[in-house]
Amino acid sequence: MEIKEKTAVVTGASSGLGAALAHALVAKGATVYGLARNLDKLNALQKQLGKTFIPVKMDITNQKAVAVWVKKTFSDAKIPNILINNAGAGYFNKIDELPLQHWYDMINTNLNGAFYISSNIVPFMKKNHVSCHIINIGSILGKTTRPDSAAYSATKYGIQGFSEALSKELRAYNIKVTCVNPGSIETRFFEQSGIEPHSNMLQPIDIAALIIHVLETPCNMLIDEITLRPLQPKMKWEEQREPSSPVCYANSSEVRKEFRDEVPIKVKFVPTPIKQKDKKH
Ligand SMILES: NC(=O)c1ccc[n+]([C@@H]2O[C@H](COP(=O)([O-])OP(=O)(O)OC[C@H]3O[C@@H](n4cnc5c(N)ncnc54)[C@H](OP(=O)(O)O)[C@@H]3O)[C@@H](O)[C@H]2O)c1
């Protein structure tokens, strides 16, 4: 897909991977609707990205609000081409110590929210003449497990199955579905999760660059799953000799801190040009 002038919806755009995805998509010329509950953060992001980033205050666990917003925002003449189901919650705890509310937060955000938004957007995508793409952000913990991850893993294994079935269902409609399963990413996810970060986590902008690459693959190529992990999780960041990604050169500690703490500021997103054999779509 040629991303320029396409319309994207990114859930969980107020921080971390979602904010990095918004940066990357806007840099590629897309109009991005960024959904999250924290409007201040979304507005701050719009100040950096400009008018092609549209902040939408939305709790994706509110089925009615999601349905109303999709209906009033899109039409047969204005179809969303890209949906990134990124918003997520993670709490790690022993099964007999996990607060019931944390279980509901994870199920409602990671599974129900993705279902609400996808089920409302797919009817518009089906009417599109060019290919559309849904990216679901899963997790390495949707492929394997760790102690205390029973609840989170249940949602991420769930989104994996959701993606696989949806991919088979929507292939015939020219809609791609890809589940991206990252290992640990340096975002504020770890602040509330109850698990410890490590010193060499994946960077949100590197994953955003990878997702841009997946979106830009030729229109007849369907990648239905990607799993990625940090190399050398115990290595100290300072020991790295070169930027971790060949397509993105923004791995300064300043940028890392910005994505982790707040809405990223002054991020240099410098993707190298990607050769596209098929520019027709
Ligand atoms: N960090 C990791 O190590 C890691 C690893 C694998 C997978 N993941 C997955 O990656 C995705 C992004 O997480 P992240 O690491 O970037 O964490 P993050 O910085 O905490 O971002 C989570 C985003 O989800 C939004 N969100 C949460 N609940 C929401 C709701 N009910 N409605 C709307 N938005 C909601 C948050 O915004 P508001 O609070 O403003 O609503 C925030 O923008 C998640 O699906 C997570 O499970 C993360």
C-alpha cells in the first residue's frame, strides 16, 4: 500500500508504540485519527505532528461511543484504509492476587476494544477499491507465557486467534490482517504492569518503522504474523555499537526517554526509502 494520502486509525495513540506509529504514519503522508482517553497528551502530539493528526478522546471499552464515532467519522466516500489496534493494558500478578478490575481492564481493552472498533470499521473497508490493512498489536506473551501472565496472556493469545481468523475471513475482501507480537518495548507499560523492565528493550520507533514496512508491502502480499524480540536483553544500552535498526536512526537516550515518559517531542523519524515494486495500489 502507498501510505501517502491514506486514512489511518490508531488506538492508544497517546503514548508509547501508538504515539510512535502516529509519528511514522504522518511522516509518510497519512491522515491519522489517534484514539486514547488522555486528550491532553493527544493534543500535545497534534502540536508536533500538525493537522493530519486528529486527536480523538475515546475509551475503546465503550462499545456505544466507538460505534457512534465510527459512524459519524467515516462514510462510503471517506473510508479508513488502515486500522491499528494498539491500545492495551497489562497487569501481571498471581491468579489469586490479581484484582478483578485488572482482569476486566485487560479483557475489555485488549480484546473487547479491538473487537468493537474492528467490527465497526470493517464494513467500510469492505467497500474500498484498494487494499486495506488491519494491524493488531499482540505480544510475545501471546506466543508463550511467563509466571504471573495468565490474564494478560489470555488476552494476547486471544488477539492472536482473533487476527488469524479475521485474516482468513477478510482476505477475499482485499483486506490484510497482521498480528505483530513484540517482546518487551521501552514504554510506560512497565510502570503499572508489575514486571521489571530490562536494559535493552525494543524501541517504539523501530517497531513503528517495521509496521510501516509491512503496510508498504505489495498489495498481493499478505503477512499475517510477525514475532520480534530484543537481542541480548541483558546488554547495557551504552554498549551498543550502532543503531539497532537499519531504517531508523533515532535511538538516542533522549528519544528513548521521551517515548517512555510522555508524548515524544522532537523525534527524528528518518526512514530510508523503501523500494516499491508495485506503486499502483
Ligand atoms: N511495552 C511492552 O513491553 C509491550 C510488549 C508487547 C506488546 N505490547 C503491547 O503494545 C501495545 C502498546 O503498549 P505500549 O507499550 O505502547 O504501552 P503504553 O505506553 O502504556 O500505551 C498504551 C496505550 O493504550 C491506551 N489505552 C489504554 N486503555 C485504553 C482504553 N480503554 N481506551 C483507549 N486507549 C487506551 C493508552 O492511552 P490512555 O491511557 O490515554 O487511554 C496508551 O496510549 C499494547 O497493546 C501492549 O499490550 C507492549
